Amino acid sequence: MLLLGHIVQALAADFQAELAGPADLPIHALAPLETAGPGELSFLSHPKYQSKLAVSRAGCVIVSPAMQTAALSRGPAIIVNDPYLYFARVTQFWKRRHGSRLPPGIHPTAFVDTQAQLDPTASVGAFAVIEAGAFVGAGVCVGAHSVVGQGAFIGANTTLAARVTVASGCRIGQRGLFHPGVVIGADGFGFAPDAGRWEKIEQLGSVRIGDDVEMGANTCVDRGALGDTLIGDGVKLDNLVQIGHNVQVGAHTAMAGCVGVAGSARIGERCSIGGGAIILGHLSLADGVHVSAASVVTRSITQPGLYTGLFPIDDNASWEKNAATLKQLHGLRDRLKRLEGRLPPTQHQNP
Amino acid sequence: MLLLGHIVQALAADFQAELAGPADLPIHALAPLETAGPGELSFLSHPKYQSKLAVSRAGCVIVSPAMQTAALSRGPAIIVNDPYLYFARVTQFWKRRHGSRLPPGIHPTAFVDTQAQLDPTASVGAFAVIEAGAFVGAGVCVGAHSVVGQGAFIGANTTLAARVTVASGCRIGQRGLFHPGVVIGADGFGFAPDAGRWEKIEQLGSVRIGDDVEMGANTCVDRGALGDTLIGDGVKLDNLVQIGHNVQVGAHTAMAGCVGVAGSARIGERCSIGGGAIILGHLSLADGVHVSAASVVTRSITQPGLYTGLFPIDDNASWEKNAATLKQLHGLRDRLKRLEGRLPPTQHQNP
Amino acid sequence: MLLLGHIVQALAADFQAELAGPADLPIHALAPLETAGPGELSFLSHPKYQSKLAVSRAGCVIVSPAMQTAALSRGPAIIVNDPYLYFARVTQFWKRRHGSRLPPGIHPTAFVDTQAQLDPTASVGAFAVIEAGAFVGAGVCVGAHSVVGQGAFIGANTTLAARVTVASGCRIGQRGLFHPGVVIGADGFGFAPDAGRWEKIEQLGSVRIGDDVEMGANTCVDRGALGDTLIGDGVKLDNLVQIGHNVQVGAHTAMAGCVGVAGSARIGERCSIGGGAIILGHLSLADGVHVSAASVVTRSITQPGLYTGLFPIDDNASWEKNAATLKQLHGLRDRLKRLEGRLPPTQHQNP
């Protein structure tokens, strides 16, 4: 539980927010407008949801100045320019107050090699392994069963949740957050053909990850073949994402779940890649490219914008008919062309 | 090895099955019709496979009454109304008799916090971690390297295989089965944009999972942002499935491998989602919706039925021609329309 | 660091390579042509990259005889018939010289059941678990947190990286390499319907994996329902690949990241499956079938060749128009047909 005034106070250094309501209102939880009750704090991120505001039972609502009148007509409100961003910071404050984190120090069951360098303010969870030559910075949290390989580097205040693997020589920046099952630095997929079989190309590069990066559960980033795989500052990867060897992901790019990026692709800054999209290897995406979910990028994209390629879903019977026709599409085009050729051109053709 | 009569006896309480064959026939294994030998028990799930029945060398075959004559003309048979369901129960009986499970008790290498509540009939495997405030019910099996986080709840007779992570505060019902690498309760993917970078929205919700749920290897279910992610009773998820934050999956829905469900999607009961399908966020699927493999659900579906959307595979040269034409399809439609406009309407047009 | 002559010498038994340059040139790293500096060894895999050769600052370049003149005009070179294969072998030599591996023996924190059979030359990492009845062959490396289940078999010189799970009874051949998070032998996805709910079909089969197999991070291979799931010699699977129960993958077939293969599919030898492709169950692919990335195989393929099926990506506005028209495609075909019927056949129609 936190008092409403306490929350506003905590964020006062970063936001010009006005509290129109009782500072001593106890807030027991944060909740969406639809479900929030009297002891809960909610927010209105976009004017299009205004109808939900009027009927919300929330104890207090974070709104923009444009929504101030509507909000106050129903009860307490916090008025601020970017309610969604403000709400994000409230969740962080809430987590700091209510969450728990590992205390500094090494769990008695963990294994830390004598040749590892571990900041005394770092915490190492149960059965975690820190190998020789690894560096673990100040305030780092290494979760239970996580493995920091030989010579790997974990920057200050980064958190590895339970069961994260950072392979030898890989580097992670500061304030990162890596969820369970993440694998950093497995071998890239590289083989030379040799008379019908595959000859391993040892992956001698590494992975370098910037600051403020978050990666979701079971996401994988492979080490480079020769050079390194590079993940820029502020990159956010959702769960089950695959990043191939020598890929470069520009700063503040976000990828939703199940995305696959093949080797040596270069993705710009502030891109967004929708869930399940596939990006082929050796391509470049400019800064500010947005790829729709489940789309397949088969060529470089040089201009920012939104790009899409997926077969629209339909009832199965309709899909079957259209899909069957699609396999004759080129022929249909030829037939259409032929028909056009057989009709004499009109004098005043429509554009 | 089990005697045929012993098997029929074991299932007699649940099925009206007739054994037409020697009760003392030793059964050494269960096998498909094609490969089954004299000491093996097989089944015919569907009349369309009848041709395999005649030539099968199986020691005994489970068939429906309609197949009784055909089955008996070749040898011993078990006649029962639903042979496939009967077979499923035989596999369960077989596993109980031949499989091994961890004995109750805590492996000497496991770490169980003194503040955890552990039923004395539960078993905890090597290097497993049970954190403070966690509850582990009767008959639960926590596999090697599994982590049950702070305050998490594992219902009676649920099995966590090796290396499953259940993050803090998440709840799992009874009789569940979670395969290696499953991650329950990693953070959902939520960020507020802030001048070109992403501000973390802490995920303060949890995951609640019903009874009789099974999840495959490396499948992930994220915790909710504010409310909880909900998985209904009897839900079956295959390997490498991604369930985003605040998703609701209705009871007895099944999803094949590599499916991705984006945040806040609501999926009905008794749905089936084919492998590799993607379901976008904030959508609703009615009860009884079936989505074909690799299809992308981009809008809510309100009627039960089968829905599909995928580009039909073809030899690459044909695909290239049709795909190139597809990018002009809207223009082709306009040209067709124009042609139609230039031909005078016929008196007796075909429908 | 290695001397150039030392490298050529090490591979002399397997390649007829000519060193045109100083044998005592110190090589500090291997690098691509674009970035290689004076102390680095590079290679030209294909004549089409010849323009990069001329401007490369590499200390030495591996080239084919056809490129010999061009290479020598810029500096030292190794001339050999297959530069890419030669380069692959150089990476292996480099890794052997510079990499580190676990020393033989059992890490003091590991748990090896007294009923397990462990070759004295094997190494077992921190917190690894070897269960009763397991066999671990000569030179095997079991990484930290890996689990070798009851009765599982790991052939000589195979490496399990950190956190690999090999479930009970599964068999892996020699010289394999399995990256972190791999799960071998989780249950296949098998259920019999029973009045709106799902009845578990216990998965009584196993997984058998040949020699020289590599699997990427978080890849899963399920155990068979009755028979075994079979992975042939020399198969290479990238990260996050899903192989369903009773699948057969022929020798030397390669699959890129995020591929899903549904149950009982049979894939031939020397196939390649592009990233994100989905192969439906119970299909057969002939030897030498190549499936493009993100394509969906919905029928058996009996002829070798390249097969593709994906919606071409486009700017979103164009995609929207074409996708909308696609849902009317079958109707457009009918309209075209009708138009054709209304024009009298021409005497000399164009082909």
C-alpha cells in the first residue's frame, strides 16, 4: 500500500504532475480502468478510451490535461502530459517498494571460481556458476542456476533472472534485464559443405550487448563467426526471439515474441519487428523500419515506414478457393493481358 | 511385460471392453499397426486404416465394434467403443507400471528455503530451488534444477520436469505436467515510449494456471502487467509456445508447437491452434475456433469453425511468378473491372 | 597467435594447399575480407566477392587457384581448391589451440548417481546431474547444469553445453554438440479427445540421435509416442527448432532457426529447411528437398528441388490493397472466365 501523495511526490523530480485529489488516499494496487476499484490507481493512455473513464470505479486516474475535466467529474485524478509514461514510472516505483530482490552476497550453494572478479555489492543466487575470468559488476544480480562463462562481462546493475546462460567472452552492459532461459553466445549456425556433409565453422566471435537491454524468456543471441554479434543500447527483445551470428541490432529497436533474425542482418535504430516475423540474412533495415507481425523480410529496406506481408486469414473454405487460384495467378494475369489486347483501345479510357 | 487380461482388467471400471483372445498373452510393448509384432498390442483408431489391420502382425489389436469381424479374422482383439481413447488409457497404465518417478522427499543437493511450505509427500530433485513463501502440494514432483519462486503455488500431483521455472507469485493447479525449460511468469513485454527510447512498465500481475494443464519444452507464459495471465483447466500447450501477458486461454484449448499469442488476446474454450500460428494482441477468439498451422489471426473471430491463412507452397519458380503478380493484384482487379465495363452487358448473363 | 606456416602445416594432411607468402608471418586472428588487418588471415569463398579482395588489408588470404593471380598481386595467399572448406578447418584448428574445455573429471558440485556409468575421460561440469543407468562415453563433456536422465546414452566425444536436458532412455551418438537449453526427449504432443477434454497418450518411445549432430540453443526434440524419434548422422539444427514426436530427419539435413516439424513427418537426407518454416505432420520430404525460409509444407514433396510459399513483403498500404483483393481472387478468376467466354475466339490467338 502507498499513499497517493507519496506516489506523486516520488515522481515530482521528473514530471510536472498535478494531483487533484486527497494525498492521503491509500492505493492498494495499480489496475486497468475496467477493473480498478476504489483503492486502486489507473490511467487513461489515449482519448479513444474516454468512455471507459466515465464508468471506471478507480480510486484515482492518471490523465492528460485534455481529459482533466472529464476525469475530475468522476473523482480524484493526476493530471500530467504523458499519462502512459507517468504510469510506467509509477509501476517502477511500485515494484521498488513491493518487490524483493536478492541481497548482496553469494548464496552458499553457488559456485564462484576463484579467478572470477565479483563486485561485493553483486548478488549471486542458488546454484549459480561464475567461471574463471568472468567480471560481475556492482549491483548485478545473477539469478539461481544462471551461468556466467569464462571471461564474460556483466555490467553494473544488470539482472540475470534464474537460469540465464552467458557464454564465454560475451559482454553485457549496464542496467540490463535477462529473463529465464536466455542464452547469450551459443555458436552461430555456420558450416561449410563438404561432399554432402557439413564441416563446422568454429564461431570465434562473441556477443556485445549495450546498456538498458531487456531480453525475454528463452531468447537466444548467437556469438559471431569472426566478428561479434552486436545489440545496441536500449534494445528490447520479447520471448523466444532468435538472433543469428553477426547480426547488428540498432539502439532502441524492439522485437516481439518468436521473431527470427538470420545471420549478418543489420537492423537499424528505433525499429519495431512484430511477433513471429522472420528477417533473412545479410539484409539491412534502415532506422525507423516497422515490420508487421508474421511478415518475412526477404530484401533490404532502405526507407522508414511500415511493411507487411502475410496471407489474410479467412474461413477455411474461402481460403482454399483463393489459395488454389493463387497458384494460377501469373497465368490469370496473362489471360487478362490477352483479353485487353483483343479489345480495341477506347477513345476516352478511364484513368 | 503385462498380460493382456491384466490390461483389460485394469481398465474395466472405465470401459465396457470385450477381450476376444487369450488373457494370458504376454504383451511386451505397445506399437503401431505397421510395426507391431506378435508380443505387441496395437490399435485401429479409424476405419480408414483398415487395410493396415489385415496385414498387421500385432499380438492383439484394439478395435471398434464395426471392425470386430475384420479384426477377429486375423487374431486376438479388444473390442471397445472408442479404441483411441482406450489406447490412451492403456499407455497411462503402461507408464504407471514401467515408468519411474522421484521418491517422496528432498534430494540432498536441493535447496528448500526454511520459509517454504512443502508437503511431505512431494519430491524435490537434485539442485532444485524452492524459495521463501512457496507452497508445494501433495504428490508434487519438482524436477532437477527446477525453481519455484517466492510465494509461488504448485497444486497437488503436478509435475515439474527438470529445469522448469515458476516465477514468484504464480499459481499452478493440480495434476499439471510441465516439461523442461518451461518458464512461467517472466515479465510481459510492456514499455512506454519516451522520446525514442523505451521505459519499462513493471509487470505487477501474475500467472494463474488451472488443473490438468500440460506445457511442452521451452514454452513461456508471461505474467500480467496489472491483472493476471490466465490458463484454463485442461489446456495443452506444445513446445516453444509463447503466451504474452494478460492472455486468457479457455479450458481444454490446445496449441501446437511454436504458436505465439500476443498480449491480452482472449482465446475461447476447446479451441485448437495449429503449429506456428500467430495470434495478435487484444483479439477475442470464440469457443471452438480452430486455426490452421502457420496462420495469422489479425482480427477477432466470433464464430466457431476452421480458419486459415497461408501462402500455398510451390516449386520456387512458380512461386516467384505468382508472388510477383500478387504485388500487382489490386491493379489487375481494376483492369478486369475496366474490361467488364467496356463489354456491353449480355441479355442472359451466366450467374 | 599462430604462425602462417604452422597453420598450413597443420592442415597439410587433408589439403593440397600452396602457401605463397612468409611462413613466419604471425596471425593474430581470422577475419572477413572487409575488416581484416595486416596480422589477420581471411578467405575468398566465391569469385563474386573478388572486388573485396583487391582492397582487403588482410595479412594473408585463402583463395582458389582461379583467384591466384589477383590474390598475389596484393600480398600473401594460400591457394587451395575449396577455400571455404579450408577456412572451416582453419577455424577448427584455431579453436583447438585457443579454446578451453573442461578437464576430465567430475566437478565437486556435480551429482553423479552411483548407478551411472561414466568414462574416466569424460568431464562433468558444475551442478550437472547424471542419473542412474546413464552411460557417458569417452571424452564426453557434460556442461554445467546439464541433466543426463535415467538410462540415457551419450556417445564418445559428444559435448553437452551448459543446461542441456537429455531425458530418460534417449541416445546420442558420437562427436555431437548440443547448445544451452536443448531439450531431448520431452513428451510428444499426443492426446485423445474425450468428450471435450484431452486424455494424455503417454509417450513411451524415445529419441535416437546419430553421430556428428549439432543442435542450437533451446531446440527441442520430442520422444516418440510408441516408436522413436530419429535424427540421422550429421544433422544440424539451429536455435529454437521444434521436432515433434516420431519425426525422422535424414542424414546431413540442416534446419535454420525457428523451424517447426510436426509429428511423424519424414524428412529426407541432405535437405535444407529455411528459418521459420513449418512442416506439417505425417508428410514425407524426399532427399535433397530445400524449403525456403518461412514457407509452410502442407503436402509431401517427392522430388528434390527448391520450394517456397510466402507472401511477399510490401509497404503496408500496398499490402493492404493486394491482401483485400486476394480474398476475392477466386471470384476474379470467375469474372475473367466469363469475360473470355463473351469474346469470340480469335483466328490467330497469341500463344
